[in-house]
Amino acid sequence: MPIATDGTVDKMPPPCHRWLTRERVIVYSASLLASQLILIGVWAVAHWVLNINSVPPLGVDFRVYWSASFVSLHDSAIEAFDPRQLHAIETKLLADTPSDVGYAPWVYPPTFQLLICPLALLPYLPSYALFACVGIACCLVACAPAVKAGALPWIFVIAFPGIWVATVCGQNSLLTLALAAGALGLLERRPLLSGVCAGMLVIKPQLAVLFPLMFLCGRHFRALAAMAATGGLFCAASGLLMGLPLWLKFFEVLSLFNTVVVQNGEGDIWKAMPTVFALARRLGASLPAAYVLHAAVAVSAILATAILWARRARLEVRSAAAVVTTLLAQPYLVYYDLAWLILPIIYLCVDRARWGDGTLVEGVIIAFAWLLPIPSFLAIFKPSMGQWGVVLLPILLVVLLRRAQLHRSCSASF
């Protein structure tokens, strides 16, 4: 986590608004955490104890990981891309689940397939529980430096809805979040380890594409070299252990998935995507027009963030901007990926604690960003709610750019 080189932050200045006091933040966070845990408990009891068939199990997306692992262990890795085999296993796992949950294909690179291969060594439920616990632990370890430095109370991090949305979905967002936090937080103290963390993001490569650019703009050449070496070795290892044809099959399936699901909205996926591309397609835009609109936002964000890194803006600000821009740049981004938002939120809070200049508007935006995973998740059940991340993510980036500019102006005046 980007904090001062001595591991501390300055004491938080007196808040300018009573509802932003640390004590109140703790109360708000504890209340929301209790509500989320109660709802998750009710959900679990409804499915596994009361056997209510209309309620899907927790971690329903995790079935894809477990099924791919099962096929890889008992047949061959490449058979995980066979929809007939995977569908048969998923059907057994979700025999008492509502039919509208549907079949989920395996569309992950061999790097991630190698990582999750041992999952089916355990039965499904223990495997899901272990996977969820490891993800939460990785997230908390990633956030620990800022909490220990006194910038935030632990309850604020633990109660972040993105953690629990990713957990109940059984997704890998908390693992990738921890790798991104390591890549950014270790950059100035341990650049080689930072590059290793960034290189490990090849398990979900679309989330890694901007890190080389930011490392290059920031002149972090050791981290860039370590990232390239780690990513290359990881890909090579997966090819050697699982076979080169697996990579060829992955690209074949990925192309089909992009055409059928991402571009044409199969499975009503657009309602789960907080992206400009998905919003444009839902509103009836043609495919080229949707890509142009998305590119206009994404390219602007990438250029602005690259300039921050080239100018060596404060580490917290440029790290937060890198994360927000990574989310903004994705045409295909699903609500559970918003777990990454805990990073820019923490970076912003650390920066406000150290430098002040926090306004009420900033505080409101941070609060909305912290809550965003909840309405984003609920929008899959009620699409009319919309995906507010399409609006909030650019606003959050503007807040970061403003803070960088204010600091630059103050520095120039001295």
C-alpha cells in the first residue's frame, strides 16, 4: 500500500464535516458489515438448510473454477473448454438451483487454469470456503499497511461491499486486487517484487495491460523488467505443464466469447457491466459506435494517468489513478471487479490524511465509491437501476486529477 517511506502517515486533520469523523465512519461501517453478514447468512441457510430451490447457492460462479479443475485433474486441461463436459459437471453441482442461473463457460487463460487446478482435490463446498477465505485474507493483507499506519480503521476495509460481493459470487477479484496492491505498494521500496506481483496478473491479463505503461512513464524500469520476466515465465510454465494447444484453444474460445457474449450481449451480460461500451450497447448503439464512445473515455483516462506517472505525482494519487483507469479502460468489466475500488479509496484516504485539502464533495464521492458494489450487484436483478459505475469512475478520476493539480500548483508557488 502506498504510504510514507517511514511507514506512517501524518495525523488526520480535524474533519470539516461532522458526518466524516472517524467515530461515525466506524459506526457506519460496522452497521453495513453486520447487515451484509446477516444477509449472507440468511442466503446460506435458505439454500443449504431450508433447501429452497429458487435460491441459488453462494459462490455460484465458483462452480466454473471447480468444474474446470475437476476436468483438468480427471481428464485433460484442454477438455475444460469443452462445453459438454463442463456443463455436465456444473449441472450436477447445481442440481437444485434455479434454471435461470444457466451454464457458465470456461474462458480463462492457462495461467489461471494452472493456479486453480488443485481446487477439485477438495469437495465443492470446502473448496469454495477455502477459496473465499484465501481471497479475503489476501485482500486484508494488501490493505494492512494503510490501516496500520492509522489512515483508516480496519472496520472500514472489512465492511467494504466489494469484498463480500466478490465472495458471494465466488470470483477471483480479491486475488487480482491483492496482486495490484502489491504491484503499486511495493513499487518504490521493493521494485523487483512489485514487478513480480504485476506479472502475476497474467491470470487475468486484461487487468494487467496498463501496468507496463505506468511503469514506463514513471521510469520504474526494474519493476517493468520483473513484470515482463514473471509474466513470460508464468505463461511458459503453463504451456510446458499443460501443453501449447491449451493456449491455442484459449484464444479460440476467447474470440468466440468476445463475439457472442461481450459484443452481442448473450446471457444479458450488459446489465452486469459498469462500462461505457455496455451502456452504449444497451441504449441501442451499433458495435463500432459503442467502441468509439468507450475509447473516447478510456483513451482520455489513460493519457491523463500516464501524465501523472510521467510527472511523478504523489504515489497515492498516481496509484489510485492507475487502478481507476484500469477499470475504466475495460470494455468487458463485471460488477464483481469493482472490488478493486477499495484500493483508490484507501489511497485517497491516505493522501487526505497526509496532505489535507479534503472537501465535502470528495468525501461524498469516496462514500459513493465505497458503496458502489451494492447497487452494481443489485442491478443484475433490477436492470432499470443502471450501472452507476459508468458515471462514478470518471468522476473519481477527476477528483484524483484535481488533487494532483492542487499539489502541483502549491509546489510551484514555493
